[in-house]
Amino acid sequence: MEKESIDRINELGRLMRQRELTAEEKEEQRILRERYIQEVRRALRGERTETI
């Protein structure tokens, strides 16, 4: 995942602690988090198959 996407996830997290996110920001956060989780899972699956 690009550094910009991770930075945006963190930025939205900071904003969420300061104020309520708009509907658009919440949707963006949901999409970015889902992509991040998918990439982590993909990376873990790749590591697991390399060690077997």
C-alpha cells in the first residue's frame, strides 16, 4: 500500500478523535482500511507459502 494511503488512514483517525467525520470521510476510511487489511492478509499468505 502506498505511503500516501497509510498517511490518509492516519489523518482520518486523527480527525475522528477531534470531530465527527463526514459521510464521505467515513466511506473513504472504510475503503482504505479494507484495502489495507486485504494487503496485509495477502502478504501473510505469501510468507506462509514460502516457508512451507
